[in-house]
Amino acid sequence: MTIAVVDYDTGNVGSVLNMLKKVGAQAVVSRDPQVLRDADKLVLPGVGAFDEAMGNLHRFGLLDVLNELVLERRRPILGVCLGAQLMAKSSEEGEQPGLGWLDARLVRFRAGEGRMLRVPHMGWNVVEPQAEGGGIFHDVPRPMRFYFVHSFHMVTEEPGLELASSNYGYRFTSAMARGNILSMQFHPEKSHKYGLQVYRNFVERFQSC
């Protein structure tokens, strides 16, 4: 099983690579289209700004190959943090359109009446599964706790797209899934035993949901 971690000059690719190797995957970091095509599954990581990340995907000529693999060949892919956000249609953070693989948008955390929210949302938080998700949360200890660092969160009106939710001042969608596409706002690679099991499930179990 070969996993390609997409390298587009943003994201903590090293820690993702280490997690994948810990669960026994043959993993490689690359932006070479042929390497991506030869992989069994893909991971799209990311840390940083939405527009810059989309600009890098354009600059490295990765959009066509990613659309081919994800939408046409239905290659399983896991988006993490900013990588997850890029799968949506748009973000309040920037002006560039996203990849548009998921019918979702990104909005900034907002304080409500009587609520003060520190932004970014940073630290450990509980993740509540809302769907089976192709076995991605199989054997993850309950309650599931993952590490977050983000100022924007995913919003969708598409029924069945939400895979998991969390609470930070109010309930928000923390993971989405459709077919071969997984989108996680949190960082499994920074989440110890919880994240290790998620990566193991992605490598060993997940094909589609």
C-alpha cells in the first residue's frame, strides 16, 4: 500500500509522513504527477492561508492531476486541516475558489450573545462521529480527542456530508466525507493514539463511504 503525501509547500508533511510509516504504510512526499498517479491513496495536508495554498496548487500544476485522481479515478484521499478546507468551494479567509470537491464553505468562528471566543481555536477537543465514514474511526478510543489549530470552520447544507462535529462556543462540523473523499479539520498527526488509529484506518480500511 503506497500513500502519497501531496507536497505543495505548505503543511507539516514530515509529521504526516512519520505517522503513516508508524502504521506500516509505504509513504512518500511528492508533487510529481506520476508519483501521485502511482499511489494507492493520497493525503492532502496543510497549514497556512487559503489563497496561498490554492495559489501553490496552481503554481505546481497539481490541480489537473488531483481532479483526475480524486474525481475521475476516485482515488481515496484524506485532507487535513488546511488541506481539508481546500476541498470546499470557498473560504471567508480569501478570494480564491477552493477545489470544490465538497459542497461546503469556510466561515470564521464568531462569538454569540454572551460568548467570548478566542480565535484561533487551538488545543485538544472532543470529536463526535455522526456517520460511519468507511471505518475511519474504527477502534479510535472514546471519547475521541484530537488536536485543532484553526480560525475558520466548515459549513455545509448537504445532507449526509458531515462525518463528525465538535463544539467551540457552538457546534461546528469538524470532519466531512463523501465517497472517496475524507476531510478533517483537526490534526490526526498531532493527536497521539487517536490520530495514529485514524491513519491506520485510512491505510488499512478506508476505500469509500
